[in-house]
Amino acid sequence: VVTDNVTISGSTSANSYLVTITQPANGTISAVYNNITHTSNFYAEYGSTVRVSISANTGYHVNDITWNGNSVASGSTQTVTGNVTLTGSVSVNIYSVSFTNPIGAKFGILYQGVWYYDSPLNIAHGSTIRVQVDPNTGYQVDSIKLGNTVITNGSDHTITGAASLTATASLKTYTVTINNPTGATISATANGTNYTNTFTAKHGT
């Protein structure tokens, strides 16, 4: 009932909504709201803005980040109009591991329990491979390199980037021993050279 001048006043406040952050494996989603960075669930007022971003751990790459199921750009600003779910996905990097078989030997790569003999191979970041070089009959393996690093035959290595494998092999060298009898001389000719004493010759000579 009005009996004099009256002032009517009231107050309202914006609704607050839950922003749910579902972190991907091997990556991190960040949401900046009111200059505060959140990596777990928080509340934001209706009409406010949130800057969203996603990063991948070392050896992984970002596939997507979604705002309520819709793909958005990492680093973009989104407006809150209700409860929100932030999700994202990352994938492991895949690297090419190549090798060239040397004359007289052949590479074998053990990866995830399977031996591979063709190049190149696609290897997931952080995976372990075993490098084996098997010489052909009469050959020996002289050296094996992963990139510029000399490695041991049959050794295991963790792959963290694209890599190339090289190796060298050579014919085995044998000793030919000549035991001359008393009163006589044994001679042996190898590659046009005549020997009457112990000498060396490569396999197949």
C-alpha cells in the first residue's frame, strides 16, 4: 500500500556454471578464467569468457580440443552460457627408422615382439627396438651405427626421433699355415702371389 514516496530496489547475480575439464593422456588442457589458469574443474559466470588451450607431452602431438563436443582452436576464447565440458586428445609421434643392408650382411629389427627385415619402419616415440645385423656366410660385421653413434650388435635402443641405421661388413680373413717338410718346400699360390710360408687369405679365395 503506497502511503508516501517509495523506492523499490533489488539485486541479481549471474548464474555460475560448472566447467568440467577432462584431461587427455599425455597432454594438458588449460582454461584461463578471470586471469587464473585452471587445469581441473571450476565455476564460471554466465556470459564470461574462458581462453582454452591444449599442449602435448614430449613425443606426442595434439589432435583436437573440444568445447561441449565442438572442436575449437587451441588458444581461442569461448563464452560460457551453461555447463561446459572441455576435452581433448593427443597421439604419440611416429618416426621413420630406416636402414640399408651392407654387402655381406642383413639387418633385423625387433619391435614389439616381431622381427622386421624391410626398411623403413614406423616406430612410436619411446618404443624400444633391438638391432641385429646377421652376416652372410664368410662375412663378419665390422661396425653398426644408429645415426652417428656406434652401437653393439644385438643391443636395444629407445627411439625418440627419426633415425637411420648403417653397417659395414667384410669378408673373413683366415690363416693358411704352411708346414714345410724336411728336404722339401710347399708352395701355395693365392691371388697371383706365391707363398712358401704361413699367409692369410680372405674367405672364398
